[in-house]
Amino acid sequence: MDKNELKQVLIEVEKEKRIIARQRLSTAKPIDWRGIALKLWSGRKIIMAVTGVFVVIGFVAALTMTKVYTSTVTLVPELGKSGSSSLGSITSMLGLGGAISGASSDAYSVTVYPEVVASTPFMTKLFDIHVSDPEEGIDTTLIGYLTRDKFSLTGMIVKPILKLFSTDSIETSNKVDVFRLTRKQAGVVETLNKAIVAEVDKKSGETTISVTLDNPVVAAIVADTVCRNLKEYITEYRTRKAREDLANYQKIADESYHAYQKASRAYAYYQDHNRGLILNAAISEGTRLQNEVNIASQVYSQMKLQAEAARGKLIDEKPVFAVIQPASVPLLPDNSRKKILLIWTFIGFALSCGWVVFQDRVLEEIKKLKN
């Protein structure tokens, strides 16, 4: 079979498919809207009863619903290294050459900020922050707020029963061991991981931190604290190497200064007790002591310059964060009781209408299955 014959066969198949589709459309029964309307009218009592039950369920769900509020913080970290050129000019003026290089390239990328925020050590640092809302009578720590007893109808029944069969020991220690968290602490970490979300725009580096809790003031306090802790964490990481260099150079500078003072005192003592002597041994000893003073002075000067250059590098390494949207107390909740009530009402109305219209077919299918 060549290509033309195959093409002709495919065209014939398509024509047959179109003919069959048209026949099905012509033989399909039109929707009997009048019959459906009559069924709905005859079953209006069932529809009203079922819808009423779902309205009551929706009303109870709306009353027992916990409102949640979201506070958002947006910040942009410094991505460039504009201060490295100025640091290089300072070190060249001090005569250090390449002893102190520019900004290091081991800084955290903005893409790992969400992992930093979600880490257990970062979350446990939020346990002891103070949260307060005088209007709601809240004045405690965050871990105390999240582990407080909440009023609920199911909780009043279930909690006493669980306490009777619980074999867990009472947790009395408030110390946090990241390596081994208690069950209570692990539960708080899990709650915070769900409540705190950090998102990063990889192109612009814009970081958005959202905190969702059941109190607007507490949500704003936690969002502001997370933003501040994140900036401190990144700053501490970015400046760790520079701080270590500064401490080492400062230590060596102090040691060289003490050595210089010791050599100076020895040379001064020699000059005071050997004034006017022309012995070769005395002259040689004086020359040696003077060389020690000169060497100690040079070492001290170099280490002092190194320490000052390291201090400049520490300032240069410190990142800058621009807070575009600071934390604020949200005025409206994320969820609405009216929406919950409308959703339950719609579900009840749709189910009851569907049952009234299709109950004959459903019962017939059930009988077929039984037979």
C-alpha cells in the first residue's frame, strides 16, 4: 500500500467517524428541563430539609472556626560587593598588598533563606520571644502561647479520656536541646514550620516572610522577629571569617606589642648601666638589643596594620538589608464565617437537588447490583 492509498483510507475513516457522531447527536434525547423542574418542585420538602440540616452544620462550623491572620514582611538583601574596591584601596595605602583580600565569595545565597528559616535551630530561637496582646489578655512567651489550652467542644470530651490512658511523663524542663527535643518542643517546631513560610524571588532576591496565626498581633510580632533573626543569622555567617581574622591579628598585635615593650626595657636598662664603655662585648650586646627592638617594632607595626585592615574588611562584609514591607498587624482574617456558611449551604442544596432528580436511576442501579 503506497502513501496515496493510505491517505485515502484515513480520509474514509474520518468521514465514517463524523457520520457516526452526527447520528448519535440526532438520536440523543434532549434534556427535559420541564420534567426536572417538576421533580424539584415535588421534592421541595426534601430539598428544604436537607439544605436546612447543612445550614445548621455550616452555622456550627462557622461558630467553632478559628480565625487566622497573616502578617507579611518583604526584604531585599544586598547582592553586590560594592565595598571591595574601597577596601582594596585602603589596604594598598597601608602597604599590605594582597594580604587582605576583598569580600569573600562564601556568602549564603538567597535561595537557601527558606531552608534557614525552616531549620530546627532557627525555630527553637523563637520559643522565648515575648508576645502580648492586652485586648485578648495575652502576655507570655511564644511557646507558652502555642501550647496553651484552647476551648473546643471536642477537646472537653477527648482530653480527659486521653489523660486517663496516657503514659507520658510530665515535661518540666524548659531547656531546649536541638539534638533531642521533647515531644512538646517538637510539636511547637512543627506548628511553626506550618505557620511561617519564606519565599524567595531568585531573580531579584526579594524575600517574603509570611506568618499565619490565630491572633493578628502575635502574627505581626513573630513576623518581625523572624525577619530580624534572619538578618542577624546571615550577618553572623557573612562576617564570621572576617571576625576570626580580626581576632587573630589583634591577638598577634597584642603579643608583638608586649614583646616590643620587653625589648625596649631591656635595651634601656643596658644603656643606663653601660654608658661610656668601649668594650667590644658591650658594644655587640647593645647592637643586638637595638636590633631586637627594631624587629619587635616592625612586627608590631605590621600586625597593627593587619588588624586595622581586618576591621575594615569586617565592616565591608556586613550585608545590608532593605525592608520593603515591614511587619504590620493584619486587620482582616484570611478565612470568613460567611464563606463557610455559604459553602455548607450550597453543598446541602446541590446534594438534595441531585438526589431528587436522579433518585430513580440511583435506586434502579442499586437493585441491579443486588440482583
